Amino acid sequence: MEFNKEIFEKSIDIVIFGATGDLAHRKLFPSLYNLYTDSSFKDKFNIIALGRIDSSNSDFTSRFNDTIPQKKERDDFYNRIKYFKCDFTKKSELIRLKVELDKVCNSRIFYLALPPAIYNETISSLIDTGLNIPCKEHSTFTRIILEKPFGHNLESSIELNKTILSGFSEKQIFRIDHYLGKEPVQNIFSFRFANNIFENIWNKDYIDNIQIKVLEDMGVEDRGAFYDANGALIDVFQNHILQILSILTMEKPHEFKEEYIREEKNNILKSIIYESSLKAQYKGYKEENNVSSESKRETFIALKLKIQNDRWSSIPIYVQTGKYLNEKRTEISVIFKKNGSRLFKGSNKPNILKFLIQPDLGIELNLLGKIPSVSDYILSDIDMLYKYSDYFGELKSEYEKLLIDCILGNQINFTRSDEIENAWRLVDKIENDIKNISPIIYEPRSKGPSNLDEFIKKDSRNWE
Ligand code: BG6
């Protein structure tokens, strides 16, 4: 990997707010460890871990023994981490942090992996303390990474954007959506805009409908309180699915640069309209820890959407996402219009292009082909499959890639303030429409509610 050398002439202090949380444990520190073992980054960054509990450095680092594999470098990595107890919302505590950081005057990345309720206050304290300003304005940078959810509705996201933009410029802000770090999601750009055969038919004249599925096999586990306040719509649709959809349907950017890409994605987010929904909850959800026994919260949602622009106007977009289903799978299906002629007997399935995001990574194209025989011309369904594993070795994790992007100042895979607000504008409408509806109950480890097929069959279509 080749990186701009200048970036690494100075070390970087990565300051994690919420270092004792679940995200830090499962994703962030293992990714930082991988970064540390990459020769381009070794010795280039220090980690300052901030949490609200008292802990010695060694007790803090030993938390990661189960998520960071025992390798020779692990102890060296642990030595790079300094843990401090800190009340993030208190200006006096952040002044102490500033004094320490100013002693070395490195570039800084503040990573906020905090409960959404304390985002505003923490960001305000960072700004009031002057931590938003690079230590030496011309030779170092200061950036901030924000975990989702960014607000809990349109109003709160506008307020949060206002707070952060009062001290940080958009160039300094990295709103993270880990789906944008997934290799097959990033590949949608190149697939669409580098392969001429597809871009020319990427519209309502050739495509019949689009389907996006983000299916999960686990329940809410120990996140009952968070989940009961949010549900599938906010947890996954508001961010991951809308981001995928905007990349899949956006116009070609003028150049492959963040400002053009974010503009085109935002145009899509402004044009999505909501038509109908199916809300469901898995049996037993109301007995989960920290979930209200009266909860109407959806653990599954299916939606029908449209995009109001010349390219897409009439075609439906169906999405489904939920927890405690019979599989963990994320995929996007682009279903083409059927070939009208009936020259041949046999299958008349439409051509379907599938972006396989996980657990398999790849692209599948479903076609029709002649069944070998002497004189009959009968069609069968056949598949062409591109598997990442056939071409490329081990891939970096989403978080690792996004951390590198942030270090390099590359914002292509991060969302801009207006994208977030337009996503909320749509989600608020849906949330208003569904909030008083009692969810349909589905069996854990099933395909979801029993009327899921009906939801799409009434448009004479099937889930693919
Ligand atoms: C997170 C959601 O953003 O994405 C979780 O909060 C969900 O509820 C997770 O489980 C899914 O991510 P992935 O990468 O496992 O599909």
C-alpha cells in the first residue's frame, strides 16, 4: 500500500471517546490493532482511550484479549494505549486532555463512540476547549469521527449538525457508516461507472424493480434499551440501506471526488418517496432485557419506495431488514424487465443481477440458457458468479479501511450533513406512519412475518 508520506511525518493521536463501550471492544480496537501491525502505520499513532469508569491501563487493555488474537505484537500495541477516566461532557476535563495533547502537538482524530444522548454536549465541550483547532494549523490536522445514530430524528440531526459545524468544518467531520467500508458496497461505484454494458441499461426502461435485503439471525442481544428506542427502521434503514440505495441509483458524478459523489447521493436521498410498509416483531422480543412489555417497536420492516426522477420514476424499490431471522445475509437484487418474446419454452425468469455483500462477497448474474439436447430449445436458469475469493486475498475490515480513509482525509465513504438530514426527512415520515401500528408477530429464526410474500405479490412480483 502506498500512502502520501507527508501524512506520516507527524504522529497522530487517536482519541477514543467511549473506549469502554461495546463498539470499541468488538470493532474499533481490533481494527486499530490491525492498523498497528501494518508496516505503513506502525509507530505512526498513539491511542488515548477515554471512558467513564476507573481502570488501570493494564485492566483496560486486557478487555481486548478476546477480540485481539494473541500475536507477538499485541503487547507492543497495548503499550501504545493510554487509558484515562473522563467525563466527556465537562469542559474542565477536556482542558486537561488539551494540556496533554498540546505537549506533543500531533495531528488528532477524535473518535466519538458514545451514547447519542451525550453527543451534543461532548462536541460543544470539544469546541469550547479549542480542541477543534489543529495544534499547528498548517502542519497538523484535527478530525472528528462520529458513530451512528446521528440524531434520532430530523430535528435532532439538524441541531447536532449545527453544533458540530459551529466549530468543525465539513472537511474535518467524518460521519461513519460502516457499510460504506464494505468492499462489495464500494465496488458498486466501479461496477456501474466502469462497465459500459450496465450503465446504459441502468434505468426504468430496462429495470423492473430493485430489492435490498439486510437480514440478521441474532436478536437484540444486550442492546434492548437502544433498540426499543429505535427499531429496524432507524437502526439499519436510515443509514446502511439508504446509503446503499443512493450509491446504486445515483447519477454519474462529474469526477470521482467526494464533493461530486456526495452531491449525487444527496440528490437521490431528496427524491425518495415512501409508498407502503410492513411492520413486524419477533415473538419474545417484549421479554428481552430493557424492552418495554408493551413495546410496538419493529424488529423487522419491509418497505416499498420510489425515486422521483427521470431515471427511476416508475420503478418500485423494495427493502426488508430485520433481526432474529433464519439467516444473516445482505444482498441487492436488480431485477430486469422480462424479455417479451416467447421464442422458447421453459423458464422465463427475468435476468437478475445480485450484489452479494455478505456472508458471500461477489456479484451474480442470473441468465437464461438452452438446456443441452438434440433438437429441443428449452430454457433453464443459469448463473454467472464472480467471487471475491477467486481473485483477491484477505480483505481489510470495514472499520480499518474507514480509519485509514480518515487518516488520509478521504471523505468519499463518509456522509455529509445534508445527506443525513435528507435521510431523516424520509425516515421521520415513515416513522410517523408506522409508530401506532401494532406489529405482526413472527417466529424467531423464520423468514419474517407470514404475509411478507403477499406484500410484494400484490404488485405481481416476488422476493428474489
Ligand atoms: C449496526 C446495527 O449498525 O449494523 C446493528 O446497529 C446491526 O443492529 C449491524 O447488527 C449490522 O452490521 P453488519 O456489518 O454485521 O451487517
